[in-house]
Amino acid sequence: MNRFEGSGHREARIRYLDGDYQILTAGSYVVCAMTGNHIPLDELRYWSVARQEPYVDAAASFEADKRAGVLPNQSRN
């Protein structure tokens, strides 16, 4: 579905899956959990299955993982 197919300019409800997502309620965008920016569905590339959150870019996804404490410990030898 692209942004011109009649879903209007409203927020979609999404179920985030591994490598895909399922549209529960049609819309043209989702809201980034970290920045609050609107993400057009055709540009949605980053999300968390565990937290069911979308992210505008890799940096926002990384910050969300840091906030949630799910990043692996990096030790220096």
C-alpha cells in the first residue's frame, strides 16, 4: 500500500513481526517511538518486535536498544 491509496493521512496500527509487519488498521504512517517523527509506511525499515515500536532510522533503533538495556556488553581485551 502506498501513501496515495485512500488510507488518508492518519496513523496506521501495526503488528511488528520478524522481517515484516502486519497492518491492523490502515493508515499512511506510524510514529517513531524515540523521536515522535511520522514515518510513511513505504519508508518503514526499523522496528522492535519485542517492544512493538517503530523507529525512523538505525540511530533511533540503536538508542531504543540502549534505553531498554538489550545491547550486548562490549569488553576490551
